[in-house]
Amino acid sequence: MKQQAYIDANKERFLDELFDLLRIPSISAQSAHKPDMVRCAEWLRESLLKAGAERAEVMPTEGNPVVYAERIIDPAKPTVLVYGHYDVMPVDPREEWRTEPFEPVVKDGRIWGRGADDDKGQLYMHAKAFETMVATETLPCNVKFMLEGEEEIGSASLYKWCADHKEMLAADVILVSDTSMLGMETPSITCGLRGIAYMQVEVQGPNKDLHSGLFGGAVANPANVLSKMIASLVDENGHITIPGFYDDVRLLTDEERTAFNSAPFDIERYKQNINIPDVAGEEGYSTMERTGVRPSLDVNGIWGGYTDEGTKTIIPAKASAKISMRLVPNQDHETISRLFSEHFKAIAPAGVTVKVEALHGGAPYVTPTDLPAYKAAEKAVEDTFGKKPLPFYSGGSIPIISGFEKILGIKSVLMGFGLDIDAIHSPNESYGLENFYKGISTIVKFYQYFAESK
Amino acid sequence: MKQQAYIDANKERFLDELFDLLRIPSISAQSAHKPDMVRCAEWLRESLLKAGAERAEVMPTEGNPVVYAERIIDPAKPTVLVYGHYDVMPVDPREEWRTEPFEPVVKDGRIWGRGADDDKGQLYMHAKAFETMVATETLPCNVKFMLEGEEEIGSASLYKWCADHKEMLAADVILVSDTSMLGMETPSITCGLRGIAYMQVEVQGPNKDLHSGLFGGAVANPANVLSKMIASLVDENGHITIPGFYDDVRLLTDEERTAFNSAPFDIERYKQNINIPDVAGEEGYSTMERTGVRPSLDVNGIWGGYTDEGTKTIIPAKASAKISMRLVPNQDHETISRLFSEHFKAIAPAGVTVKVEALHGGAPYVTPTDLPAYKAAEKAVEDTFGKKPLPFYSGGSIPIISGFEKILGIKSVLMGFGLDIDAIHSPNESYGLENFYKGISTIVKFYQYFAESK
């Protein structure tokens, strides 16, 4: 196969180029790195031009620029829109890194550095697969690239940018490598993402902190009240009690549940990894189902009153919490935010006043496993990894993916090659060399299968 | 009455002396003021000597010294042990003071400055009442003074010092002016103080913060669990659910309750003052009873997870709270701490581990209203204020008072002359000139009535 020969012949150069990309500290969360964002976008534009793009631009947004590139071989052929992001997470705590975060090195068969997996390593596989197909004259589809610089801070500018460039972005599928597989021996494709509704609540009692001796027992204590209100949101069976909360939840068929629960899952290892005595959750569902296909409600933060060392005898004037709910198809995050807000205010007892604010939200997303592009990805992964990949329902959220469907009307296939051990967002991020090279080969195969299916 | 004539003739000097005492910044909480503590103790020793003490000493403790003084007129006569404290609270927030905290001034009939009421103004009334009786040769009892310098930081050294000087401190009653009256038109004597058991709890889930998307719904969230555990500690009727919690609570008789609830109390003004829509508490009890004679449970502080601006999608590894219970006779704070601890651990669900720590405790205290010294105080206050004082059950705690009874076997009478408006512990502390002078007259009368009762 001439593509694989090309990849093998250019292995070292591919890695050298990725290292150049990794050396740019494109941290979107920190404004001091603004120039690095532009530098990184320019670097990618040139790289895609060299790889074979006929058009490549750094396009401004209200925030960091988007790199857009394309090669249209035949308007009658199917079009793949590649999505990725060139921004990376901050590196603190800096002292926990064993190597320089922006000076990548290879050790133990892995690439170490910020962005090695998320998402520079993964997006660069697409650039090099593209180059491979162009160079070997085997590109079977039209290709478009859309690489953003704000994924780690919420993709705020990309929604509008997509809406403004709908025609330019027209495609048959969006292909994304920004997720993980269950393991090298258990390849998987993420075909479900949960949505999210993130709320902040405040319970206000008296107009100032009160002496808990003089007033204790006669005045509603906002911290006690908040605890009681939060406690009531989930019942003893792990069901969320907000009226209407489950109305739009799609239930799995028995066959789907059986298939879902047949994925290999080691519960003892799961508990050990996070050091918990036992799992907990909604009754009647497995751990995989609880995170994959069922919604959840978690307090992400809670605070009120005196929290320093020692004692202070007060009834706090107010207490607050951040509470987020993970959503599944077909729950709508705006509806859920409204239901939460109405319910939370309704259960407030006399003696306090309650404020509720929706901080952010995103819709759940599912890739239908009978989608031609999903089937193509499945075959490509099976070719490269030797096993048919499992469909994996991740508990996490990537709000922009459902945004793409809403704005552009295009489904996404999440063919990611990361692993749990890659420590994305943490110190000592890494990415397997094998994952990088196998990823390139898999992407090349994806294009072939996808073109054939059309 | 020659004592009143003496007081009137020496009014200005009494106030000048108090001002000298108020100028010493004896803040026990701040180690920079250590020399001021000693200076203040020396000043009081000299003042008591001049007032007529036959013996006056600054006695060392493990912390700040105790000023001890006495005048024994006849071992066969009753002995009054005066307790007060010369240490004061810190002055921050400094910028909110309208005058210098340690440069007292008289304005609008009030003395303004830190310690004007708590407790320098109140303790100095005793020194001047003593001087008055000595000077007018009308002292009818033996008098002992015990003035400590650590009340505002928990009286830590006084317990041992009392135990070490039991014989020297022998007395028929301890007389204390360190509390308030309901009002000038509603004189009262504090005859009940609640005890306290102050706990800190921690609920630990996973060994690190988890991604709330990947794990949400499958792992016990310590912040949700803590909320549920706290919520369960008080039922919907305001009863505390800890098994055995009420076992030792003394119930009031119907007559006691009727008397108790006949004290004037304006619930609308109460709600307005602290700006709450409604009061709340244990069903079947009035607001005065809820704070005066019933125990309570309050969260004083709660914290866990992400509490800054914006959102962070985590399941916090742990969540904590400070929880204190106010206790009434005959609850024992050590028993209650133990019951709380056992119960809190027992209700922890699988999936978390729980730590409970008792931070501090103190016993409740009650002055029997048929005590001769209480009767003497009642008559003295009625003489000076024109109305029989109401027995008042304060919700607050002064742990050293029950300590005195335990260590020395002596009951205390809490004949305080402060008012709510004095803003003790706050900026712009003040004390009414009228309260100061009426206090001196009342104390003189107390000694007469108390001597007559014996």
C-alpha cells in the first residue's frame, strides 16, 4: 500500500513538524499568549498549504482566529470537514511537570508535552494523512479544515463564525479526533456525549451574619436550608426530583442496553483508580449506563459562612452552590435550566430568598451508528487496530459538536485516538507514538471507506 | 443615702479613671499587645488598692495574668467574688470607626471606645462601687476580685488558675457584669446561658477532584452527600434527629413557660432588624423559647469544590462543614459531641469516608431565680430602674461561667447593664453614661440586700 509506505518514509519529519507545533505555547485561557495564538494559526496555515491545500487562510473571529483550508477535488465527490483545535490548556501546577511543557521530548515510546494529545497531536494526524493522500495521489474526497483556537475556553467565537460561513463549510460529515479510546486492545469510537446545564444558586437569609447563640434555633440558617434543598434534588434511588426532568430522556431498548453493557468494564479497577470504597448512582443502571446514557446532577462547589481555621459562631447571611446537570438525548439544556430554576425557587422555605442563575449550557450529542461515516470509521479502526471498535458513550460534553449539527446541519464522527493515561489538561500530558502513527493510517483508510460508501 | 452622695460627688473622677483604662489597647487576640495586657493588669491592681483592697496582685497564668484583689471585713460575713475581664476584642474593620477606638470620648450621653461596655466599662463599675462602700464605711460583705485577660479568646488559662486557687477564691456567689439588659425600660437579669458543642466534619469521596462529565452519576459526590447528611440532622419540625440528643434536656413546667413567654417581645421588630421574611425553628415553641431554653443546630460554615467565578466541571474530592449545637440544661457538651460524632459517621453512605472533630465545647448555665444572690440582684435593679427585672434566657454561651460552678462550686449572678445598641465586638462600641452610673448604684445596693439575706 503506497500510502503506508509514504507514512513510513516520512515518520521522522512528521514528528519533527509536530514538535514545532507543540513548541508554540498557545494557551487560550491566558491573554499574555495572544501573540502565540496568531503565530500558531499562521504556522498551521502554512503547514496545510505545504500539505496540499489549495486554499488556506487565517480567518479572524471575535476571539482567536480560525484556520480554514480546503482542497476540492470534485464537487460531485463527498466532502469531509475536519475539526480540531490548536489552543491548549494552561500548564499549572508548573512544578509537577517532569519535562518542559513546551519543549516536547520522546521517552518510553511517548511524546511528552502540553498539547501532545489534546489536540495538537490529534489534529496534526489529519494534516499528515491529508498530505499522504495528496502526495500519493489517492485523495478520494474533498477536504476542508476548520481549526479553532478557543476550544479550551468554550469555543465562544466559533458558533458565530460557523453561522457566518455556512456555505463555505458545507460537507457530508465532520471528522474530529479530540476524544479517547477505551484502550489499545479495546478500540472504541465515541458516539455519545452528554449535554450540560450549569447553574449557580444563592440562598439568602438575614441581612448580615448573625450570632449563632443569640439567634440559633429561631432563624432559618441559609447553609442548613441550602443543604436541605440540594439534598432533595436527588432521591434515595438516585433519581433527580425536578418535575419534568426525565420527560425528554430517550430510553434505550433492551437490545441497546445489552449491547451497551457488553463492553468490557472492570469495576474493581475503576474503584481503585479513583480510590473510592464503592460506586453510587441511579438504581437499576450499570456504571457505564449511569455516565453514558443517563443524566446526572452534581454539586461542583458549595460555600457559605466561616471556612477558615478554628471556630466562629455565626449563622451565615447566605450560602451558595454551583450545581451542574449532565444531559442525554433528547433533553434540551435550556428547558432543563428553566425547570431547575422554577423547582429550586418553588422548594425554598419561608425565611429565605433564593437566586438562581444559569451559567452555561450545551446540548447532548449522539452519532447514529448506522451513519455511513461512522461505518467507515469503524472499518478503518478495525483495519488498523485489529478489532472492531466499540461504540462508546462518554459522560463528558463537547458543546460545539451539537452546535455544529444545529448551525451547519452536519453530523460529526468522533474518531479519537487518545488514551486515559495521556493526562490531558494535567501536568505531564503525553501521547503514544503508536497512537500518532496508527491514527494517520486510520484516517487515510477512513477516507477510502467513506468515499466508497457514497 | 450617703453612698449615692459619694457617687454623685465623684462622678467626673470615676469617668476620668475609666478613660485611662480604656486607653490601654489590651487586645488579647493579637500577640503584639502582650505588653498592653500586663500594663492593663498593673493599672487595675493599683486602682483596686486605691479603692480599698487590702491585697491586690497581678498573678501569672499560662497566658495573660489575672488581677486578684480582696478585702475581708469579717470571715463570718458573706463573700462576693467579682468576675470581669480586662481584655478587649480587635478593632478591625478599623475604617468603620467614627472615633479613635482607644481614645474614648463622650458624645450623646454615651462613652465611645473599644471596651466601653465589654467589659472595661462594666467591670469598672464594680471597682467604683467597692470604693464607694469602703469610703462611706458601708461595705457589708467580704469582696474578692478576679479579673482575667483572656475572655475574648476563650478563657483558656483561667480554668487551671481557678483550680489552683480554689481556697483563695472561696465565696458565696460570683457577681458578673458582662451581659445586657433587654432595655432601659425593660430591665432584665440573664439567668440562662446555652452551652455549645462545635464540630467540624469532612466527607471524602474520590482521591482527587473528578471530571463531572466522565464520572457524574456513577460516583458519590461528597458535596451532595454532605448536603444530604446535614439535611437529615434536623427534621421538618425543627427537631434534631441525633439519637439521644434530647435525653437530658430539662423541660420547662407550664408555669415556667407562661412566665417565660410573658416577657415583652416584638416579633415584627425582630424580623425587621435582621431583614428576614419570617422566623423559623422548632415546632411548638416561641422564638424566645427557641433561643432561650431549647437546643439548636447550625451550620456555621460549609465549603467544597470550585467556589470562584464561572464554572468548573468537577466532582470535588471532599466537602467540609463547621456545625455547632447550642445546648441547654442538663445537656453535657462532651456527651453531645460524642453522640453527634457517632451519628454522623453512622449515616455516611457507602462511597465516602467521614471525619468528625470536636473543635470546642462549653456547658449550659442557669442561675436559679430563687438563689438569695439572684433575689438581691432583682431588688437592687428594681430600686435603680423602677421595675422588677425579668429573668432572661440568652441563647449565647459564656463557657467559663459553667466552668466556675464545676471547678469552684459557686453559682454566678449575671447582673449586666449593657444594651443591644452598645455594638460590643463591632466598630463604634459605646456604653451609656446612665448605664455606667446606675450600674454603680445598683451594685452598691446588691451588696446591702445580699448581706441582709444571709
